[in-house]
Amino acid sequence: MRYRGQQDYDHRQPPRIGVLVTNLGTPDAPEKGALRRYLKEFLSDPRVVEVPRLLWLCILHGIILNIRPARSAKAYRTVWTEQGSPLLLHTREQASALRKALQKTYGDSVQVEFAMRYGSHPLSEQLQSLFDRGVQRLVVLPLYPQYSGPTTGSTFDALAADFRQRRWLPELRFVAQYHDHPAYISALAASVRAHWQAHGRADRLIMSYHGEPERYLHNGDPYHCHCHKTSRLLAEALGLDADDYLTCFQSRFGREPWLKPYTDDTLRGLPAQGVTSVQVICPGFSADCLETIEEIGVENRGYFMEAGGERYEYIPCLNSEPVHIEALTTLVEEQMQGWSAKPFDAEATQARARALGA
């Protein structure tokens, strides 16, 4: 069969709205083999690495996949939980909390699932699950507040690839970004205020975002601009002056220039400027993961303290905190505007079907 559909499809099945939240993905285990499989899929995506294809595949298979998996597995072991990777755990919890929040209002007429762009829980499987439950209108919410080609763009690529194989396509609303949405900014501000209330303020609030090659910016990717707008709006919500916070970028890879300033270099240089206490937040990450827990919470803490810093605190991601779920619920409900999402009345639907002679 050329096009996928629903097996034994019932045309009397009530139409539903689906919500699919997505994140990047995670290896199945903190082991070399699992990391090699995951990194092979992730780094083979031309959205992620924009290098001439043949050259990059030679580098990837000849060097990177023979060196990086073991190193990455060692890092993942430091953050792994009994339920798996932190990213998987938090994303699952976010989807569950969002499902409960929406079902309070809409009942089973709104169905919520989560998917990962790479690795387990792929988009195709979760989409099939939603369609099998009668979803005919779909909201896709990539959990990347700031648009970037390697994240949000790649998610759309996977969605489009799946849809090209579908017999029937749903009405689609795709959330490309929410970097300046008031509900998201409010949730970030609430998390910082809660940390301040518990621990007091530091000399600087560092807002660290995942980096990307600088040439992506020059080629039109809006990510850099989105990050700085998020920082500005968060600073305004917190009443910060320009000297109270910094925006920087972490997780660079390779030799070419990435977005600056770099987080590690920034933290190494601050003590010499008299800044001995910092609090770091990662507004571009919706859920804690290796890059926040280990890279920011441990590695970069070491850089700052070794350079003469005295106090370093990491403010966790929003994860499944109530303020975050409230913000995500707001985003989804805005996307659902104009779509009927009343709780499903089975008896009324069957009565209409009988009246039409179905």
C-alpha cells in the first residue's frame, strides 16, 4: 500500500483535535552503542549540520562516530535516572500534565501525545496513534521557544515526510516559535523570582542558550534575534537593568565561529571583572537535559569557580512546573481557536448519524 491510513477505519468515528508536543530526542541508554545509534541519526540530518553532504558523511562515519559515543555515554551516565534520560522523563511529564489540563475543559475531544525528533518515540508512531483515535485537526508544538532551523525546522521536515505518506491529512497548525509569548515570559520570570525568594539574588543573571554556527544567522536564521528578545523581555519582567544580566551561548562544536559570546568564556572572565556570584538560567530549553544538568550545572560551574567565582547557582528549566503547563495550555488553546473542541457527546453523534442514514 502506497499511502498509510487507519486500518478498518470507521467513518462514524467522532472527529477529535490532537496535540503533539515534540522535543529533540535521547539515546535509549547511557552506553556507547546506544549513543552511536542516536548520534548517527541526529548528526546525519542536513538541517543539523549544514556541510557539503559527502564531506560531512566522511567526517561523521570516519571520525565522530568512532570517538564521540564513548565520551557522550560517560556524560549521560552522570545524569541518567531510573526512568531514563531527564529529557524523556520531563517531556513525558509535560505531555501528561498538558493532557490533564486540556481534558478538564474539553474531555476526550482533545488528545495529547509527545514525540521525539530522533531516537525512540518517533513522530510517525505518535501521529499514527493520534489518527487512530479520530484526530482530524492537529496542533504540533515543538518545545523550542526560539525558532531555529536545526530544531524547529527539522521537526517540520519530519512532519512533512510523514504526511507525504498519508492517505488523509489533518488540518494542521504548527507552532514555529513562542519566544516572546507573554505566558512563556511570565513563566520564566516566575521561576527566577521563586529562586530569588529561596536563595537571594546574585551579581549577575546569566541567560545561556544553545549555540549554533554564526553563518546560520547571516543566512537568515532568526534564532539569535529570538534569543535576545527573550532575554530582553525576561529582564523587563524582572525589572533588571542592562548591567544585571548577560545573554550568551553554550554547546558549540567544531572549529567554525558560533554565536557569541560563549558561555564558558564568559563565566571564566567574570570573576576578573569583580563578578563573583552568578545565577544561570537556560530559557531556550523547555526541559532539563544533559546540556543543562551536566554542561551548565557542573562543567561551567567549574570554569567559574576555578577563575575565582564564589557563588554559582543553576536555575532549573520550567519542566512540568504548573506555571509552564499553564503557559503551554494557553499556547495550545490559542492555536485551537476556531476549531470546535466541545466534549464529545456519543449519543448525539450516533443520533445524527442515524438521521443521515449512516
